[in-house]
Amino acid sequence: MSKIKNIPRECPSCGGNLNIIELQCDSCSTIIKGEYLIPKLIKLQEEEMNFLMTFLSTRGNIKEIEKDLKISYPTVKTKLDNLLISLGIKNRVESTTDFKKSILDSIEKGEMKVDEAVKIFKSKQNDNY
């Protein structure tokens, strides 16, 4: 028996979406044909999947995520927003608004200094933030 491979996330030829058209039972070799969508979780990039696993293992505790991944609070929020966008839970416009709000909330709570926030906003200007 050959080694089982990971499901490709996109077409290796053109980058388009893939659909599953055939499933086979390991026990009796029954084959089921049809068109099945690949779940969104499988389509996540490796970095997004790693972030999701860290998020789940820390039960969403942002301080623990910061420590585990060695990233800042705004980076955690940005990665979470990007994950939500990849999963189709949130759109880019909502994400931008939430990102700005999270930075301002961090300043208000004393978790971030104003000059840090200014640097983050300036670095995000090219991304339309």
C-alpha cells in the first residue's frame, strides 16, 4: 500500500479550487462517486493551521498565544482576523475595523504604548488598514 498523502489545497496546475469526486472505503473497497467540496479547514495554509492549533490548545487565551508563538498582541489579533477571513467567517472590511479597535483598546487598557500603535498603523498603511 502506498503512503497516504495530504489533500492538496489547490490545483497544482492553475491554483484553482479542487473538488473531491471519488471516495473509497478502506475496509471493503466500496467506491462512492460524486462531487464533494473540500472543507474550509483543510484549505488553511500551514501557518494558519498552526495558529489555530495554538489558539485551541490555549483555549483562546491571547496572553498564552503571545508567549507560545513569541508574537505581540496586535499580531495575535491580526492572525486571528486573517484566520476568520480564510474560513469565511469574517470579511476584510470587518477585520480592518476590528483591528483598529483592538489597537485602540490595547492603548486604553495600558497593554500598548501610543508610539507602538503608531508604528503598527504605519506598517499597515500599505495593506489598506
